[in-house]
Amino acid sequence: MEKILEQALLYDFYGELLTEHQKQVYEDVVLNDYSLSEVAESLGISRQGVHDMIKRCNKLLGGYEEKLHLVEKFVSLRERVGQIQEIAKQDLENAAMNEIEKISMEILEEL
């Protein structure tokens, strides 16, 4: 997964577990693409402090994913739904219906 997309997904799923200060710094640097210097200046902290905060947040968010696997499950379900949509575009003969049923059952088992 592309690094920025991965960071955005991790933040979407686990961002509420960060402190308000961590969320503000992370959003500004990662999601809003502000420079470390811009964020440091606006918050009155050092550039190194911002850098360390981003590293710490990435480690925290990655740790949550290692334990909970919510992003991994989301990506997997999104891919399967894409498969269902592709199959649904085809003529719905027996084989296609069986494939849709199989994928649907896999998704339900994961939930």
C-alpha cells in the first residue's frame, strides 16, 4: 500500500485513540501536507518535536493495526465487494451467481 494511503487509513481507523495534540500534529503533517517547519511554528514547538511526534504516532497507529487488523479487514472486504460488482456486470448465469454467493459468504464470515 502506498505510504500516504496507509497512513490515512490507519488514522481513519485509529486516530481517535491519539491525544488531541497528537491528532492536530498528525493531521497537519500527514493529511494536510504542511511542512514540519510550518507545524512547528504554528504550535510553538521545535521541528524535531514535530518529527518525533509523527514517528511516535505512526508507531502507535501501526501497533493498533498489528493487534486489531481493522485496516487489513477493510481492504480485503473492499476488494471482495469490487469482485461482486464486476461479476454483477456480467450476464448472471449460474456460475456467476455461485461466485457471488461464495464471495458474499466469505464477507459475512469475516464480519
